[in-house]
Amino acid sequence: MAFLLILFVFTSGTLAPARDLADSSLTDKELLNQFKAIEKMQENDKSVIKILIDAFITKKKIQQLAQ
């Protein structure tokens, strides 16, 4: 659930104000560090990463529905 919250905040373009929330609710520190690194990237790189994350989440949702 925390990952989805962070993902929502990240993709809405307002990650910076939610940083404290991410630090307190995300238990996977490696993932948190990756999001922090992504935050510093150029917009076009962030867009690619967002598309990849969205595609993976969509794939997992479809797989769950198919079961």
C-alpha cells in the first residue's frame, strides 16, 4: 500500500512535498533511495521510468484478474 501511495504521489509530480511521508511509510529503503535518485533526473528520464512502472503495475493487475 505504501508503494502505491508513493507511486501516486511520484506520478502526480509532487514528490518533493511528500518526501517525509515516503520516508516514514516506505519500509523498503532501497526502493526509497531509488525514488530519491529518480527525483533528481531530467523530466524525460522520469517520464520513461513512470511509463515502465505503470506498465509493470498494469501487467500485475491483469495477471491477478486472470487468476
